[in-house]
Amino acid sequence: MAHEVRIPKLGVAVEEAQITEWQCSNGDDVEAGQVIYVLATDKTEVEIESPAAGVITIIGEVEIDYPVGTIVATID
């Protein structure tokens, strides 16, 4: 079963955020808890960790604003 990696809600007023950097490449093996991307809002940058171990398929691109809840990767 694939795990969906979504843009998380980082604060009450945050409705969208931007991926500034992927810390892994498409097709890499990732571990649960490993930082996989950096997410930026107008006020902060946060490192986002993998929710599961497996092979990552990256969907989201850097420097694009995504609404909270958007799927930006899957992990099989």
C-alpha cells in the first residue's frame, strides 16, 4: 500500500506552502522519519519527514505554491 505524502497544515492561518528543496531523489529508498523535503511558508521553513519507509515517487515540484493537503509524493 502506498503512503501519500501531503503538504501539512503548519499553522491556523496557513493555507498554502512551497517546497523549497527535495532532500532525496525520485526512486530513492527512504526511511520513516528521514527528512525528505523542506517546506516554506511566508513566515518559516520546516523540514518534513517521511511518514514511512520505502521507495519514494516525487510528484511535487520546487518553488510552486501548493494548498495544504496536496499530495506531493508517494512511498511504496
